[in-house]
Amino acid sequence: MIITLKKNAPAAEVEKLTKSFEEKGLQVNEIKGQDFNVFGLVGDTSRLYERDILANMWVENVQRVSAPYKLANRMFHPEDTIVDVAGIKVGGHEKIVIIGGPCSVEGEDQICRIAQEVSECGADMLRGGAYKPRTSPYAFQGLGYEGILDLVKARELTGLPVVSELMSADKIDEFAEHVDLVQIGARNMQNFDLLKAVGHMNKPVLLKRGMSATIEEWIMSAEYIMANGNPNVILCERGIRTFEKYTRNTMDLAVIPIIKERTHLPIVIDPSHASGDWKLIEPLSLAAIAAGADGLIIEVHDHPSAAWSDGAQSLKPENFQTLIQKAKLVAQAIGREL
């Protein structure tokens, strides 16, 4: 519910009204404008009646919000959220962030080598999986804590903040200490206990869209994190499952302007998982930037044919560098920069 107060409503009346809503168990988000104040009420507003609120002489208008998400809703938060990841700003209207690195950490030498390569190409962050959710129980499952420590070595070498996927709440302390951007993967998008747990973390979260999730379900998962105290959520579109067999998944580029219209959260695109084919990554990346994405997360490996996972969708460093050079031109054309 959104409540607009009349111009120059006395501070005492504003405080009184706020307290009355809080006593009903509602969270009050106040948006202060030059000529007006707006309250966004989060919680069960079904027992509130518009006519009772309008009885207050300082209330100008009352509007119910039909969307089930409140904290992520742009109506309550008209300004774009900018998420700080170890000094790298994600969101807003200027900088587009590039995240690069291998699907899996394969050892200290490998991740440090690739970290240097993606850094020299112009990447802002390093991605790497230490814990790997795999369809087959016989596939490589990641190096675990050893892989996290290898990422720390790569960060020390290059200065790049590290992004890695958290799969279970029992690893939260480990990630809180060592990882700069905590990724929640597509398979865990609706693992609500895990979402609540990362909601209590003081770390930004990269929330990937589930492979069969609707946009509203995805935003509601972000709402779980935000409702538990963590407002620093970055959405990540990584392709959805459809009937198409020519690509690993189907990239939903339309989701970028939809997310921008309905929420204030930044959105990055993962063309690697969306396509499953390294040859498709460049055109999908350029299209995503043109559509308004705030960043890209791309798998990069110096020997894709020997990669322990997802080699077919990994760019070689030289192709990654070419992509970034082209992406700069697209960003410039729409008034942004890399």
C-alpha cells in the first residue's frame, strides 16, 4: 500500500501516522520528496481500509499495490539501487560491470593464471565455482573450501573481487569471510531457507533466475533476501528452459527492461549458461548491453577443451578481450561505459 501525504504535513503528524502503522505490525518505508512524503507499507495490509486512512486530514491519496513484492518494487523505491561489491558499483546508469572467470576452480595455478588474464582484458570481478551443483552425481563437484582459498589467492594477486556460488547455509561463515559477491544459483532460487540465511549476511548477493521460474517468482526470491535484512541483491538472468534444443537454455532479453520497470534492483546477464555455446556469447552479450543490462558474467578458460566443467560455453581470453572491446562501443552508443 502506498500513502501520499499532503504538502507540508507537520512532522508530528507524520510521526504519529508512522507509529500507528508500525503498531499494526507493518514496515513503513518513507520516501521524502521536495513537495511531498510517501509511505510504502510492507506487510499484511488487508485489514486496512482506505477510507479510514483518508480520514486523516494530512493524507492526500491511498493506493494499493497489487504486486506481492514490496521491498523490490520500484513504486516504493523509485531510485535505482547501486550495490557495492568491494568497491565495484553495480547498477545505476553509467558503469557496466564485467565478471569473468572459469566455471570451476581447478587449482591455485589455474585460477590465478585466468584471473590475471581476465584482469588484463578489463574484467571488474573474478568468477569461479568452488562448490558445483551438477546434474550428474558422477561429474566434478568442485574443490570445496580449497577452491575458495584458491580464489582468495587470485584476489590477492589481481585485486579482483571474487564471485562464487553458495549451495548450503552451513558454508555461510566461510563465504562471509572469503567471498565478495555470494551467488545463489538457479537450482537454489527457491531454496527459501537458504534465501533467508543470506538475508542475514552482510554481503551482496547475486541471485540467478531459476531455469523454469517466472519473473514474479524470481523477484519474490529477491524479496525473501531483502525481507530478512539484506537489501544488496543483484538479479542474474541465465536463460530459461523451453522446448528449444539448439541452445542450452533460452536467453530472455525482454526480462531486462521488465526488471528495470518493475524493480529498482540491478540486473546482470549470463550468456554462457543461456547459450551453452561459446560462439553465441558475444552477440548475446552485446544485445544485453543494448537492452540495458548492468553487467555480464561470462565463463572464461584458457584451455576450454580441457576444462573440468562447461568448456563448450567458455571463451578463450583473447575472445573475451575482443568481446569487451566491442561491448565498449555498444555501451558508448547508449550513454554508458565499461
